[in-house]
Amino acid sequence: MNNQKRIVVLDTETTGINKKELPHINHRIIEIGAVEIINRRFTGNNFHVYIRPNRSIDPEALKIHGITDDFLLKKPLFKDIAENFLNYIKNSQLVIHNASFDLGFINQELIIWNKKIEKIDTICSIIDTLKIARKLFPGKKNTLDALCVRYKINKSHRNLHSAILDSYLLGKLYLLMTGGQDCMFSYDTINDKKFLAKSQKIDRLKKFSLRILRSTEEEINSHKKYLEYMKKNSQCLWK
């Protein structure tokens, strides 16, 4: 494999952000998603993990990604996945949207895990798609959502933020932004659908659990009486 042509598109979700200059301070990573692209082709060799942060998730962040504290209770700690993660991204070009944000969180996790570890940008080269977008579209909104609309990338399946799904969308976006229109049609469309289906399944697992409230016997009897009343005084079509 020619590592020079190996690209890993990466995204993270977190417990929240500090509104000061260093958003990662006092917050932790809860999801890492990454997809591999070799020779401008999605390979299907992806990396995806949820992480237990050992702190609560801010309400504002919960609204964005829908990942709950309960969902993460039995997930691994960062130290449990760190070796696999570093091996996966080693010697690749990391493509990240607003790279300083994700790198700040990842480097913080590495310091907590092993204070002697090198920073990510010393073992990988970094490509920031936000910087590319700002050069291509100066003065315009260049969020992932806005760019997907601009490049007509279907994101109808993206109800909430998801690190693995956002990495996939960013991968498609990066290939288009760097002149690879053929990439949109060259990979297998069936595999594309499988990826989205899998992402949707993962997404559903982390959403809020909806409680099913059963009617009480008193409520059922009251409802029956009301239907009888409706039947006598008008047409009751649903009884």
C-alpha cells in the first residue's frame, strides 16, 4: 500500500465545548469516526468507536449529537482504544473540517493517556477542509451542512451529528473540493447505500429512548364510555 495516497477523513463528537479560546478544556471526546480513502476511493476500512468520558454531557451538546450519558456507561475509555486508533491513522493524511477543534480534543486525550505521546500532527499530515473552503468560497458560510448543500451532497439521512456519518460526508465533500468529480460516481453505489444504512442503524441506537406509556384500566373504561356517548349522539366510525 502506498501510504502517501492513504487519506483518513476524521470527525469527533464531544461532551461539549468551552466557549473560551480552548474549547477542549474541561471536555472530553465521546465518539470518533473515520473513513479510509485510497487512490480517491472509499475502501470500507473505517474506524468507529464510542468512548466513556467519565463526565456528564452538556445539554447543548446533547441537542447536537443525541448521545446520552446512559448510552456511554459501558463504552470503553479512551485509553482502551488509543493504540488501535493510533495504528489506524498512522502515516496517513488526516482530513478534518476545522482541524484545530478536533486536534485539540484528540491531543488532550493523548496527554491524559500518556504524557510522553507525540501530538497527532507529528505522526500524520493534516488537511483542513475549512481552510480549503474559505479559499474557494471567501465570505460565505462554510460549515459541513452549507458545503453539502453547495455541492449537492445528499444529507437527508443526517438528523443529528454523527462522527462516522459526518466523516463519510466530509470524504465525499473533500473529493469534490479537490477536483474529483469522478469519485462521486466511481465507487459502488450499493456500498454507499450500505454505509448509510449502517450509519442510520448506529444513529438510532444512540438516540433518546422513548418511553411507552400504557393506558390504565380507568382510562380505558373512560374511553369506552366516551365512544358509547359518541355512538348515541353522532357517528362513531372508529369503534
